[in-house]
Amino acid sequence: MNTLHSILVHLDGTARAETRLQFAQLLAQTHQCAMTAMFAVTPPVLPALALPGGLPAMPMRGPIDPDHRARALAMFERSLQHSPVRSDWQELRGEPVTETFVRRALTADLMVLGQRDPLDASGFDVPGDSPKRHCSAVASRR
């Protein structure tokens, strides 16, 4: 009896994301289940100057790096070429990453997450404690 029906894998624009995707696909193929790849990154916070009158500045979120999205989507599409796994692409567009990812994770049987490489400068939009935050939030909601 197959106990896995769905796998959720977190993608970003880093090199480590490809390893996560390959691992999730291998698991999905082994268990004959569906896989969803979710592109979820945190937009950078743009610095803001203090307002006249002594009011504190409110930081603003910048746009998601389009190169990271393009790299992750191309990686996902390449992975589909030789895989029989039923796969779906989803992405966050401005929603809070942890909260939205956790809501989606509650409907999956397994999550495949990774750690950010502190030496990889391209991982600036992935929080360093991302797996810990996601797993803690899912556990507290179950």
C-alpha cells in the first residue's frame, strides 16, 4: 500500500534547489505519487530614508529577482523532460513566504526542504532559517 500521495518541494534560484528537486522526483517516482514544486523566496527589503518631521522610515519590499524565478522554472521544466512523475509548478507572488508555504504544506504528505548555503551569494532571498521556520509552523498547526 502506498502511503505517499503528494510531495511538496521548495524551489528557489540557487544551485541547491536542483538537488532538492531531483530528490523529490526520485521519491515521487518511487512512491508513484504527485509532486508540486513551489517557488517561494522573500523579496529583498529596500532601505528607506527617514521622513521629514522625524517619522521613522518604513522599509519597502523590492521585487522578486526575475533571474531566480527564471532559473528555477527552467530547472523544473528540464526535470519534466525525462520523468514520468505528475508534477505541478506553483509560485508565490508577494504573499508571506512562511505562512503561505505552511498552508500548502498542510495538504502534502511530505515536504522536501533544504538549507541555504551561506557561501552562495545567490541565495540572498532565501531566509537562513527557512527549513526550521517551515517545519516548526507546520508542526504547530497539526
